[in-house]
Amino acid sequence: MYMPHIHNKPGQHDICVSGYIVKITEGDEPRIILHKHRKLKMLLQFGGHVELDETPWQAVLREIAEESGYDKNQLKLLQPCYNRLTSLPGVKLHPQPIAIHTYPAGSKHYHTDISYAFITSENPIHEIAGDESRYFTLFSLRDLKKLTSKQMYDNAKTIAIYTLTKVVKEWEEVDLLLYKI
């Protein structure tokens, strides 16, 4: 489901979320799943706007389901193994993102994106939402590095490379149910 920009005046920001999903299959190197964005025609991770009635964590799970067909029960969240808060009294703690960054999204308008990393060994079990791109592919680190800035935004490519080279190797797999937000 497409949500328009909430803020569209010069200098305003929309909060967005994205999920970098890494697929691990026995005997193969980890590969990241990218889809061709239906409007931008660029290879990207799954994601979109945080709606007014949801948290960023709820939004990333919704966006992943809509755009990839993955059920949250098919995914594990990747989280740092070191010095990570696991609870806070009286509030709900969000998972640790792999990146939070701001980029221009039109004329004097910005998106601030909160990016999370996930891992799976399964194929998606649900249909992709009707208005979403049906084109997605698995990319090895070698294939990812070959993508040009006309195929994938440099910032998204850098996070994808970081996810494959550091996050998958150094962060731990955590059950998504730990974060009931």
C-alpha cells in the first residue's frame, strides 16, 4: 500500500524504515534480497513510510510483508552482541537499527530512514501486495559491488555491503517476538 508523504513543505522530513533481508542457504554464501522499486526503477531494500498510527518497528514489519511476502515468523532480526540494552523499565524498547540516515527525497524534502537487518533461510510464504514490485533478486557480495549508482543508490548499496560483510558475521540472530511494539 502506498502512503504519500506526510510532510511535503520545504525542509520537512518523513520518517521511513527499511529492512535488509539476507538469505542463507546451506553451502552458499549469504545473499541480500533486493527488489526493483516500482516508481524509482532502482534496486532497493524493502521499506517505506512510517504511518501515523504505527511505530517504526511495526512499519518495517508491515513493509517487509507487503513488498517481499515474508511473514515475520520466517525472519530473525540481527542485533549487536555487545552492550545492547535488552529492556527499559516502563517503556517498549525498539531493536537496534543498522543505520539511521537522512537523504533528499525531492525538492527540499527529506526522508530519515531507520534501517534494520534480517536473516532467513526460507522463501516467502505470502503473496506480494497487489501494487508492489514483483521483481526481486538475490545478490552476493561480489554481485552487489558491481552495481552502479544508476542501478542502486550508493547509500543503500553501502548499507547492504556493510550488512553482508559485518552485520551477518558479527551480530546475533534474535527472535522478532522480543520486540512487541
